[in-house]
Amino acid sequence: MDTKIHMRLTIQSKVILLFVTTITADDSEKTASMGSFVYAIPDVLTFDLKRYNPNQPLSTTLYAAEATVEFATRLAKILAKKTKMPVYVGNSISLASTGLGGTMEEEIEAFKQVVAVALDKLQPIIQVANAQINGNGPNH
């Protein structure tokens, strides 16, 4: 079956919003389910200055659908880590109609593809974030 992943990426000055869903030829007239909705932020210095881990973004699930929450959480954390910005991710991807019925391998491949496309579209933001960390950005 022909399953396509659709992405809607919105970049604002202080937040990134990404929605991902799947559609098959049979589902073209159906609306997608809500899926899961996750918020992630890069871990920055806290008020007590004792905790700082830029490699481990913080996340919270705002709405959970068991089949999609892990994918959404992992995606939100990766984007927050790379862009150094808060990220909302809505995910209603279903790989049940794919060739093998949504195996772990198919989910991993779909995840890699979504991350690759999103990071490609976010490259200008990632470059600015990296420049600021290295002291070359406009705020330094």
C-alpha cells in the first residue's frame, strides 16, 4: 500500500511547531486523528545554576495517544536539541498500512526520514543557534 507522510512545519521567532501524519490512497477522504502532542525545550541554566544539560532536552506530553507518543517525544527532543528552541510536535503517524504492517524497522526508517527532512528545513535556525553557542551570533 502507498503510505505517505505529510509534515507541516511552522517556524516562529520563539517557537517551532511541527505536525506529522500519514495518509494512504484509501484514507484520502478521511481526516487524521489527533495523535499525540508534545512540547520540548532545550535544557538551559536554571535559577539555581546547579543543573544544566544541553544534550538532554526537557519534554512534556500535552496530549497522549499511546501509539504515537514515543515518536512525538523523540522527535520534539531532537528538534529542540538541534535548534536550541522550544518545539511543539503533533504526531498522528500510523504505519499499519505499510508493506510490513508497521514493524519497528519501518517506524525507525520513517522516523529517520522525518528527522532528516525537518532538520534540512531548519538548517538556518540551527546555524544561528550554533553560532550563538560559539560566540559568533548576534547576541554576543
